[in-house]
Amino acid sequence: MFDFLDLEQYDLFGAFWTTVQLTVYSAIGSLIWGTLLAAMRVSPVPIMRAFGTAYVNLLRNTPLTLVIVACSQGLYFTMGVSMGASGSENIAFRLAVLGFIIYTSTFVCEALRSGINTVPVGQAEAARALGLSFSQVLRLVVLPQAFRAVVAPLANVLIALTKNTTVAATIGVAEAALLMRDMIEREAQLIPIAAVFAFGFIVLTLPTGLLLGWVSKRVAVKR
């Protein structure tokens, strides 16, 4: 039944390793950019709040495939932006990471903003009364508690990101979904091949959810 699993012909582990790399790099970038967006959303500066709100509402409601294709067609083929990479595969990989960061950071932002809203206002007011600036209050008082409150929602965002990496196949990134499509076209065994790749994604996402769910309970702020 699984005679199509010719590891010499099909680099199954390499494809899933590319998926893992896409997930890790995109998750790190999304966490950084999403945190900055969340800071903008709660900033006392109107123009920053307006930018953060417009960015999140626009990108969160844009199809991910459109974002990825726009990064490839718009940045590389139209503007010649190669992200410092050479070779079509490396360029496509970096553009895919950029697209995932642009898109996923909006969900990180909203999850983190919900965590910021759980921090009692009195704590921020007390910090400001002590002479701390807005950035210091956010960095030293609010964000540490907010992150502890949203580990579970961020875990869901990470799991969704892992599954969304399949969209990178649309611009030729050699990850799991692209290999699955090639195997189905060559072997004509849809259900067994799909089952193998579905199991692969379960292996990637299930332990992540369980681990971060445990971390969420451990670090939750007691109120």
C-alpha cells in the first residue's frame, strides 16, 4: 500500500524539514513584528494607533495566498527584490517567510492585545506615577504579564502557521505540500499519500499544542 514511499526518489524528510524551517523563521519574525504592532495599537500616539489598526484589519482579512503571491510577483519579479538570496529556491523561500510574517503577525498582534487588556489598568497607572515612560511601562510591566496570559492563543497561531506553510507551494518552495502534489501526480495514489502527509503534520502540530498548553498553565498569571 505504501510502496510509493521511495525515499531515494522523494525527499520526504527534506520537504518536512523545509516546512519546519518556514514555521520557525516565520514564527520568530511574526512574534517580533506582531509585538510591535500590538504596541502601536495601544500607543498614545494617534498616527501609530491608526497605522496599527489599518494594517491589522487590512492584512488579517486578506487571503494568505494573495499575500504570498504578491511578495513573489510584486517584490521579486516586478521590483527585483531578492532578499539577499541567490537561486530561485532560496529567493522563493525568503519571500515566503516574509509573506507569512506580514500575515501571521496580525494574529499575533490581536492575541497579544487581548493579553494587554487583561493587565489591570491600575498597574500601568502606578508605573506612570513612578515616572516611567509609556515604552518602559509596556516593556517592564504590561508585556511580561500579557505574554503569560496569551501562551495558549499564541500556540493556536503557531499551529495555524505550521499548516499555512503549505501555501508556499504556490511560489515553488520545496516544502511538504509541493512534494505531496508531485507524488500524487506521479503515483496516482491520492488517499495513501494524503494520509502520510496528514500524519506528518499531526506529528508537527500535536506535540506543539500539548507542550504550549502545559506551558500556558504553568505561567498563567494568578489573579
